[in-house]
Amino acid sequence: MLKEEFIIKSPVRILEKSIEGGLGAGNMGLVASRKGVGKTSVLVQMALDKLLQGEKVIHVSFNAHTSYVISWYENIFDEIARRRSLENIGELKEQLVSNRVIMNFTQEGMTVDQIIRSLKAMIVDGGFDAKTVIVDGFDFSRSTVERFEKVKAFLIEMGLEAWYSCTLSGEDPLFDKNGVPILLRELLPLISVLIVMEPSRDFIHFKVVKDHERLNPKELDLKLDSKSLLIAEN
């Protein structure tokens, strides 16, 4: 399969159609679930979709070394390439690597202002014109509204979109009447898209809890294979 055909047929296109054409510049999206359900895999597949389109992506990790993040990209790309019989694998891998930067931070060691300055330096001073930021491993139980007001302002200023993973603790995370995790309720006005992943026996289902200005939980026509952790159509 040619790269262009894969991009058109990517399940990420279904996700975009379900959320008003995509997340969009200046907006923040969250993929939330219990630990070990597949959030990182989903974020990496979103990033790979951007990279295959020739866009630049910054992947920010709060809980994994760069080598571990790289292995996620390599393993998922190799599995996608095998299943879709992608052509020019070596050339595509070079493109992915050249358009991706991985940055590691700790919540204890750096303030949000320091992290924003580092990202801005990479984009502006480093000439890395990214449009998407992937943020994995951030502990939302230690977040504040003020922190994410600063993140939101930065995204708007730089014309970036950011996708976060959010781990919901406990076997049965608490949700409000709109399906919003209690953990994220105070941050909801700053979140443009909120997707909750719900595991079943064979697949993991996606539910859009917030779609820009709409709070209307709905099932996506997508699922995550619990074995391969690849996004697929229902």
C-alpha cells in the first residue's frame, strides 16, 4: 500500500470526522482510561498519522525514557507496515524520525513555565515547526487549573494542538452525570476534546465525552484491539 492510500484509509480519519474535523490549533485533547488500557498506543498512532503526512510532532514524556518512547513508535509502525503492506519502509522511517522530537520532563523537577520555554525554544529557536504536541505520562491528580490555563495560552500563541493521556485511578473511576471523570471536571472548560477508553473482553471502545462545545457522550466507530493495541474500525 502506498503512503497516500494509507493516510486516506487511516482510522484516524474516522476519529477526526467524529470531532468536527479534528482537534485543531490552540486546542487540548485528552484520552483517558485506567492504567494499561492502551492510551500511549493511541497517542503514538495519532502522532504517526501526522508524521506520515509530513508534519512535525513533539512527543513529551513525563514517565518514560526516550529509548522507551522510541520503541513504542518503532513497534507500532512496524506492525502497521506489516498489516497494511506499506511500501518504501526505509524511506518512511527516515521521514518519521526527522519530523519527530522526543522530550523528557519530570513534574517534580520543572515548572510549567520552564517546560513551555523549552518547547518554545525548540519550535522557534530550533526551527522545529511542529503543529502537534503529544503529552504522555502526566499525573493529572497533581494538576491545577492555573497550570493548564498557561498551557492553553501557549497552544493558542503557537498555533499548536496537544493530545494528553490521562490515567484514571482505581478499578471503577468516578464519573459525573455527563460521563466526565471527576478527576478532570475542574479542567473541563480548558479541554476541547475528551475521549474515554472503556475495555471489554476483546476490544477497547472509544467514547467521546466532550466534542468541542458539546457534552454528548457517544460511541465512536472505532475500537482498539486489546492484543495488537492498533486502532481499527468497528
